[in-house]
Amino acid sequence: MGLVIGGISIDPPLVLAPMAGVTNHAFRVMCKRAGGCGLVSTEMFSAYAIKFRDPGTKTMIDWTEEERPVCAQVFGGDPDTVAIGAKALQDAGADLVDVNMGCPVPKVVRSGSGAALLKDLPRAKDILVAAREAVSVPLTVKMRLGWRQDEMVAVNLAQIAEKCGVDAITVHGRYATQSYSDKADWSAIAAVKRSVEIPVIANGDIATPEDALRAFEITGCDGLMIGRAARGDPWIFRRISHYLSTGEKLPEPTPVERLRAAIVHAELLCRIHGERRAAKEMRGHLVHYIKGVMGAASLRNRIMKTESMEELLQVLREALESLDESVAEQASAAKD
Ligand SMILES: Cc1cc2nc3c(=O)[nH]c(=O)nc-3n(C[C@H](O)[C@H](O)[C@H](O)COP(=O)(O)O)c2cc1C
């Protein structure tokens, strides 16, 4: 088993999913440092924003050497614009460029981008031809199964992509109209895998090492992509990778480890966003980091009431201190 995309080895074959508002530099670094993540994805970049030089988009081009290889994702509904976006991401140093053909968010679909392309395969093809011409780095496509349930186009689109010279495909096993309801259909992903020679990465509802093993078995895919399960748990890749190679389960992160990681994450966010924006974004991450931490409900309330990063870090440090004390007490009680 091994995942090689256009000559780039992705080892372990586990990919952090692109998640808008989540997978910026800080989060990618957390996953990378925790180990086991073979490839990180950026948030999606609007090709239109790149074309019209939106300065906000420029600040999202924030990857560093320690994250490599990095896959930068672009979305757009028009071939020339996507080509400009893809080329700009390559020029900014992306190791791979991915075209989004799965995002069902109305704002994205309205511009004919993302999942809208599942309803217009000729345009999807034109976009891939243009993107392929524009970049020399490996090119990938991330798609859902189709627009509407029972109208599966992923096999067709995967074959089109392969003919256009795309180097790998990621399939999220849901239809656009399903959003996140129902379970991801891994057997449908298997059908896509069987239909092409290029690597296929399976995505959707992989949340534990056992899920990962089953997803590999059912889909026959070359790699797995993990999104939501990594929120508040950047160690998920390491646990999955270890389980796949040894059959052994590593322990889940302890509450102390979770809180320590949350503090590091918050500090990294401050560096890229400044304190105000970092504090706002960090509240969203903390809901996940404090899952399973003793007194999570009251801790969450305290976190939500904080008004600055300084206050937020203070609450986290106090929570950590009280956990450290209770761990020390337990250890000494065990000795007695
Ligand atoms: C908050 C959030 C933001 C997302 N943003 C993107 C995105 O920018 N591009 C994309 O292709 N998919 C995006 N997705 C979809 C994920 O990449 C992934 O396909 C989906 O969450 C299913 O995988 P999972 O079950 O492992 O989370 C996003 C998902 C979430 C939860």
C-alpha cells in the first residue's frame, strides 16, 4: 500500500481535509506536529478573489516548510479564472493544487463553483483542462458522489478527470443535497476507485482507527482523508497510522494533553491572525479540544464569556493547573 500523487509520496497515506475556517496554518501545523499526517490541505481559495487580488485571500497563503507537502485548494466556476487561481497557488509554493467540485454551500454553488459542477460535467471538464494547462505540480480534484441522491456522477467525472491528466481524486461519499445527513457511502467510493487507474482517496465519516481500516477494506482506496474528526484531535492521524501498521491502538489524548495542545494552537493562531480574531476562531476549536475534559460544560461557559485572548488563555491555564493537581493527587493516592 502506498500513495504517490504525481511523483509526490504521501506517507502515511492520510490526508487532512480542506476545511474553510479551520485548516489554516495553525491547525495544519498542529496536525503535522502530532505525526501521522502525510498531506495537509489548505482552506479553499476563491479563484475570483485571487484574480481580483483580494488582500484577505493573500493572507491565507500562509504555509511553511514544516507543513510540506501542502495541497492548496481552489474553487471557481469558470475555466480561465480557475486556471489563474491554480497558477497563483503553484507560484506561491503549493506542492499540489486541488480543484473543489464538492462544496454545496449556496454562496459557492451560486457562482457555478464547487458542487454545482457535478450538474455540469462539460464545464467541469473545461475547468480541469484549463487547470491542467496552468500548473505543472500534481493536480487533484475533490468531489462528492453527485448533486442529487441516486444521480451518481462521480465515476463519470473521475474518468473525465483522469483523461484530463489529473493526478488523483478524492471522493466524499455523499451527494451535495445530503449536506452531512446520512452516512457516507463507502461502497460508492469503491465504484469510483475501480473505474480509474489514478489514486483515489476516500473521505467521509472516518473518525477512528477502526473506521480507517474498514474504509480501506471497503473502498480499496489508496489513501484516506479526515476532516471533522481532526478538530480538537490533531493526534487522530498518528493513532490511525499506528493502528494500520501495527494493529495496536494508541491511547486517546488525556485531558491535560488536550488543554496543552489548545494553548499551543491558540498561540499559533495569534501569530497569524492577531489576538482579536484568534480569540474568536479559537472558541470554535475549544468546543472540540475540551470534549471529555472534566467539567467541560462549565469550562465552555467560562470560555464563551472571555473577551480577549489573554482572558481565554488564562481560563485554559487555570483549567490545566486544576487538572494537573488532580492528576498529581490521583498519582499520590495510587502510591499510598
Ligand atoms: C467546517 C468545514 C469546512 C469545510 N470546508 C471545505 C473546503 O473548504 N473545501 C472542501 O473541499 N471541503 C470542505 N469541507 C468538507 C471536508 O473537506 C470533508 O469532505 C467533509 O467534512 C467530510 O469528511 P469528514 O467526515 O472526515 O469530516 C468542509 C467541512 C467542514 C466541516
